[in-house]
Amino acid sequence: MYLTISEREIKLAVDSSAGPGLYEYLRRQETLGGLRVIDEKDLRLDDAYFDTADLLLWRNGGYLRIRREPRRALVTLRASRGSPLASETVESTRPLGELPEVIGELNRQFPSIGPLPEHGSSLGPLLAEAGLLHVVSLRNDREVLSVRPQTPGPRFRVKLDKVTYDTWTEPLYEIELDVCDRDGVTWAAKVVDSVRSLVPGTVRVTTATKLDRGLVLRELFQVGHGDGTLDIGAANVEL
């Protein structure tokens, strides 16, 4: 199985009222939680998530995402611990040209999906023929801060995400810390404590994905999917 890239990340949901001011403060800092900021860059990401009419991937702890960046397009398949796709949370990202191989893997695990037709006019209809429908779109204006300890230690990224969904015009704010190894978790915790202390009560650790929030918004605003609206239990995911 090609899903081999384990992911360690800490996610912080930021109240919308605190997001702009907190981001402005963080981008001016030379250190975060005692770690040195060594690099900064901005990215514009456009994501589209696809799933079956009954949300088979999501209900099994995974997702299929197509991401368009300024100079490339990528397809990501994610699976969570205990799902049919993986024994731990893993994520594999490939060039969009390898989409048929990704769909082929899904087809082997879930026969109701795919395979992807060899010919078609555009990506959406091809995926629909494979049984995968567009469920959520979002735009993510991301600032990436690369940080590391003053002494030799792990380098990791702090991603300041401002996310706008196709069903909701107000941006949602989320901070992700990608940690390369277990030692980095300790340093990441220092960054988390530093950020939370700046705006007490408005930053919380979360396990919800961007797809989770997008599905909640679709349900709240009764955006049709398949034969009706989504039924995912909106109360279980905080926006």
C-alpha cells in the first residue's frame, strides 16, 4: 500500500474575532515560544474534496483532496488510524497526474469506488463516473513560518491558515504545527502555550479537519448532497 507517510501535527482553532490580530502579531515576531523564526512564505491554496454520495471516505476516517497551488496541482489521500486504508493516521500526496493510481487504490479497498475512466472532458465528470462527488471547496490563504530551537534541534513549520469555504463567506482561522519527530512535539508544545497565552480563551486544540468544518457548514445551511442534506452530526465539530 502506498499510504506510508505518517503525519504528526498539532492543530489550533482560533476564534474569528481574535484571528486577524493574532496573525498580525505572530508574523512580526522573531521568536515563537523560545524558537527562532528562520523563514516565512505565503501560499494561496484552493482545495476541493471528493467523496461518495454517502460520505464513505469521511465515515471511514479519510478524504480525497485535490489541491491547486500557484505552480502545481496535487492529489492527497488521507486515512486515519483504524480505517480500512491504514492502521495509523497517514497521508500521501502525489502529483495530480497520478490520480488514476490513487483512485485505483481506493477501488481495491472500496469496490463501489472507481476505477477512474480513461477518457473524459474534465476532472469533475471523470470522478463522478468513478462514484466520487464534489462535497466541499475552500480557499486557504496560508502563511508558513519555519521555526527551530536556538540550539540544534528539530525544524518544523507553523502554518497560519485563513480559510474561506464555498458555503460561508466569513474566514475561519486555524494554526497547524507540523512536527517532524517526537522530540519536536516538546518544542511545538512551547509554541502552543505561547500562542494560547496571547489571547486567552480564544485558541483551542482541535482534531477537526478542514473537511469536517466544511461538511458542518454544508449541513447547517442545508446544501443538498445526493438525495438530500448531509447527516453528520454538526454538534460534534466546533467551527
